[in-house]
Amino acid sequence: MMLAFELGSTKWVLGFTTAPAQRPRLRRIAAGDLTALEKEIQLAKVRFGLPREAPVRSCYEAGRDGFWLHRWLITRDVPVENVVVDSSSIEVNRRARRAKTDRLDVGKLLALLLRWLGGERKVWSVVHVPSPEAEAQRQLTREIATVREDRKRVRNRLQSLLATQGIRLQLRTGFVACLAAVQTGDGRALPEAFRVRLEHEWTHLDAIEARLAAVPATRDE
């Protein structure tokens, strides 16, 4: 039996089939409800006249749910042979204007799964699932990259706020003190609301800088 997942933030859509020409059995469950998922897998086997121990081969697109579902599937009492696929590699024109429905998405995934199982390896790219330990070890490096992006966004936001008032001010030590005396491009005192907003953003930037100094040290240790 084949199973395709459409993983949403609040609900999952499951599509079951046993053959290319067969109409998929579609079911919806709450996102992350493994008890309901287990039940639907067994009900699908009953519906298709399969024994409880019948093998299941499944797929879902890599995304916000990561790999935990994959790990659960392959460690069930009757393991599911699952693949996680790269969304950008799926053989579909994602710019084409078409109705986006659960039926179309799950049906497409099921069709591609059947083709992939039939030997067509170019229909998508399978993502390598790291071990839990390897995935955990990546987090410090990814955190550094994320914090650097956060710093860039806050600095750009500060510069943009200053630019709306015609102010050119370097983002360095003493920034907050300078705000008390700075004038707008047309000679006015900086409005209080702008000063408070800029101070808040500077405090945010300070916290980011401290985090960016601490995380690499942890990684190096």
C-alpha cells in the first residue's frame, strides 16, 4: 500500500492507494495526531483487503515538520518505508495557475510515488535524513547564520528609520546618546516617537550582538 502526506500546520491530509489507476482514499486528521494516523493506516488496509502486516511505502515533502515523522514511521511495530522528498525537485510546474487543493497535491504525490517505486528516479530528489545526533550537532552553526541575518535586518531597519527623517548616523557605541541631540534633515528635533523606536531597536541590536558573540564560543568549545 502507498501513502502520501500533505502536511499542514493544523491538519494533515493522507492519501492511500494500491495501484496507479485506483482512486485514492483520502483522509484528514489533526496535524501530529499519531494515534489517528495509526488508525487510518489500519483502516486503509482493511478497505483495500490487505493484512495488518502488509508493507506500506510512503512519502512527504521536506518542510516545517522536519524528520520526526519519518523517524516515527520507520520505527513502528510494522515499519513504513518512507522517503522525504525535496519540494523544489518535484516534477510539477509550480508557477502554473491551477486550483491548489489537498486532492490535487496528495494525488500528485501518490502518482509520483508510484512512478518512483516503478524505477523513475528523476521524478524527485530524496532528502538524506540525518541521525538525530547529526541533526542536533547542526543547530549551533545554523543558529549563528540565523543570528547574523537577524543582525542585518535590525541594522537595516535602524538605517531606514533614520533615513525617513533625513538623518545620517553611524551605528556604533554612543548611538543612543546621539539621538538626544540629533536633528532631522529639515532642522527639527527628532520626534519622541522616533527616538523611542530607535532606542528599542538599538536594545534589540545589542542583544543580538551579545548572542552572536556567545554562540560561536559555544561552538568552538
